[in-house]
Amino acid sequence: MFDRLARLPGHVWNWDDRLAGPTLAEGAARVTGAVCGGLDQWRTLPEAGSEAAVAQAEDALNQTGGRGLIVAPGCVLMTNTPDANVAAVVKALGGPLKPIPGLKPG
């Protein structure tokens, strides 16, 4: 199914690369736009520590060389994802943490 959809025009491609595949590197080689994913929204983000989330973000960068990549969950950010895990990924990627009401950056 991915190959069939990859032939369509698109600017950004998002799929569950950690669970369903293909990998970000394989997907990036098959689409013309950017790829969006790299973070496991089902297990790593809600259940593992922030170190595991950062490791997946770094792996996504390595797979793509950091070009044409939006680091994000493969599908959605689950509501039970700890704020600290999201904040750790943002920090690891060099992004600033802005005060957001209700966010506990850890």
C-alpha cells in the first residue's frame, strides 16, 4: 500500500514507521516530499522514559540526515504521553520550550 500511495503527489508523508514500516530512510527514498515520523506513539512515548524518546528522535535524524524530516509520532500523540518525554525530544532537537499552560516539561 505504501508504494501505491507514494506515487501520489504530496509535500509531507506521515505513517507509522516504527510499527508498520517502511523505515523513515526507506520511505524517504520512495516519496518526493518530506517524511514525518520517527517516534513510536504506542509504546515509547507514553511508556518509556525520555531517554528512549530522545534515542528515537536521534535515530530519525540519522536515517534521514536531518533533511526533509519532521520528527513526530508516526500517527498521533497519545493523550497519556508524559509531558517530560515530549519536552525531552524538543530539547534534544534544539527547540526552545515555551511556557504552555498545563505543560510540565520536567
